[in-house]
Amino acid sequence: MKNEEQRSASFLATAKAVFWSFLGVRRKSDYQQDMASLKPHHVIIAGIIGGVLFVLTVLMVVRLVISTYAH
């Protein structure tokens, strides 16, 4: 029960942690704090959303480049 009380980070804090993890820059102290406070299902959802946003961004950039140079 105490473990659940410690995990109290918001979804926004989880999204921020996942974003920094995608970039690969995270301080060890922040990582340890995240491990103590993040909810696993929030991390999974934020990771999926982040992955989808990344893929959509890459697709939009590719379409922009192709449409710009393919006249």
C-alpha cells in the first residue's frame, strides 16, 4: 500500500520523463526520482503516444521534403 502512495507523479510529469528518455539525456538523480514516483501504465501510454508523434513528425517532414523538391 505504501508503494502506491509514493507513486504520485502526474501524467504530465510522466510525459516529460518519457520525452527526456527519448532524447537520451537524463540525470541519474532524476531517473531515480522517476522510478519512485511514475506509474507504470502512465509510462507505457506516454511512450506509445511519444512514439506515434515521432513517427507522424518524421512522415510530415518526409512529405514536405518530397513535395518541395519533386516539382
